[in-house]
Amino acid sequence: MPVSQPPHSADLHRMGEAKQVRRQFAFLLVDKFSMFSLAAAIDTFRSANRLLGRDVYSWITVSADGEAVMASNGLPIKIDYAVADLPAVDITFVCVGISLEFPGKSTVLAALRSWGRRGAALGALAAGSHLLAEAGQLDGHRCTIHWENRASFMERFPEIECTGNVFEIDRKRYTCAGVTTSIDLMLEIVRGDLGAELANEVANQFQHERIRSAGDRQRTGPERDLTGKSEKLKKIVELMADNLDEPYSAVQLANAAGLSVRQVERLFLRHLGVTPGRYYMRLRLERARELLRQTNMPILDVAIATGFTSHSYFAQSYRQQFDRPPSDERRTTY
């Protein structure tokens, strides 16, 4: 079916023809994958095709056995290929949801290792970075992952640099935090192929206010959105989020921002309505909750990984924050 050409796209069409770009991507789907992340990625390329007036980008779906896969929202997705039959593509993206255990996992990991040995370009949406790491395909590479999975990822793969940025491109490895960051990663690919003008036009189609760069951080902490807040506040919050196992002192945080301890306290109270110490404690306890839910680490190890030297103090602080003991998280299925 021909691609419908929107008005005033003649210049973009000529640009695409001049560069003669043809790219095909594969999306490897596993049970309970994130539909939002997949749709955001594919529709970015669909929109680029529409604006250019021709099919520059194409995509196929793949699963462990070639059978349909159920998304986390309950919708089944038709699959084009089994991993054993996947033809050559430019990049294969692994799309994962909340669960890192699924039917056919061993087959998927074996395929990723095989493709990696052959020098294939591999990518991941959302928690897909965890599968790439399990398959040994992120060794020596910089990557990112959804903030909810970052704590367990860093505990499992401490030797891999996981930045917490919205996306990362490191040689032949393309990773993003999923959901709307899938758009940003694909727009960066479009920009590299066909220029910033087309990438911006695609972003406008989605009313995507700003194309984020690889240097943009994911939202972190109890106050996810620090837009419009003090840059020094953002710097301190990022420093806190990056140092949960060995928390910085009030003096160290103040010195890093070029402020006095009192100025930092006023900054947090004015913008966030909480003291720096209390905010830092919330960050550490949120990380602890993620580890309790996503890993099998002993509770004492979780306490140590989030900066607590006393099991009893950790349990008391956890109960005060979440109104339940840490052990209860292990009895809950999410």
C-alpha cells in the first residue's frame, strides 16, 4: 500500500530520495512485553515514512518460536519470524515488560549471543537491557534501563555502566528506558540517517515537546518532575540518586553544589517541602523497595546496598515510610 504523503512535504521527500536510506528493524517480543514502548518506537519510523512520502523504514516482529505474543495489556501481537529464521536486519530491539522470566527465555538468550558473535547491532526497550546483559551483550558498553529496573540491574551487573539517562547509543548497542524514551531513541536514529529537520518534524507530529538527548536523565526520586526547578537542586538530587549505597553527608552535598548547608536546606524546603535528609532517606528506601520486589537479595544485603549499617534501623525506617515491614514486600506479587 503506498504511503500517504502529507501536504508541504516535498522538501523532505527530496531529502530522503537524495540520501537513499533503506533500513529494516526487528522487534523481539517476549511474553508480557510493553506495548507502549513498542508502539512508540514503530510509530516514530511510520511517521518518518509518511513525511518523506516513501518507505525508508520497515520493521518486522520476532519471537522465540514464531508464535503470537501477548502484551502486558492483554493484546496478542502477530509475529513474522521465529528467532531461528530471522533475516538480516539493521538493528534487533528486545522489548520486555515487567517480568524478566518468560517462556522461551533460554532460546532468546542463545539467539542474542549468536547474533552478538556475528557482530549484529542490538538494542533494548525498557527492561530489555537486562536480557542483553544476561546474554553478555552489554559487556564493555554503556547502557540505560527503566528507572524501576535500574537498582536490580546494577546489583546483578555491577561491572556494566548503567547511566540512568533516557537513552544510550554505544557503538552497536542501542538502549533506552522505554515508554516515551523509545521515541527519543528512534528520533536520534532518524536524525543520524536523515537529519535534524526530519526528526523535528516527526516529533511535532507526536506533539513531543522536546527531543531529549542521550545526556538527559530519567526522572528520579519521589519528585520525578524537577522541570523549572533550580539547576543546583537538580544537581544535588542526581548526586543523591547516584550515591545510595554510601550516602553523601550534608556538607559533601552542599560543597558539590557550591552552597552552604543552610542554603541547601532552604532550597529543598522551598521547592520540595522537605529537608534534604528526609528526601535522601526517601530515595534510599524507594531503591530498597525496588530491590526487595525485583531481586532475591537477602534483606540485610538490601539494607547495606541502600546505605543502612543496621538491620533494625533499616526495618524501622522502612515501616515508617511504607507502613509495612520489608519482609512483606517478598510476600506480594506485582
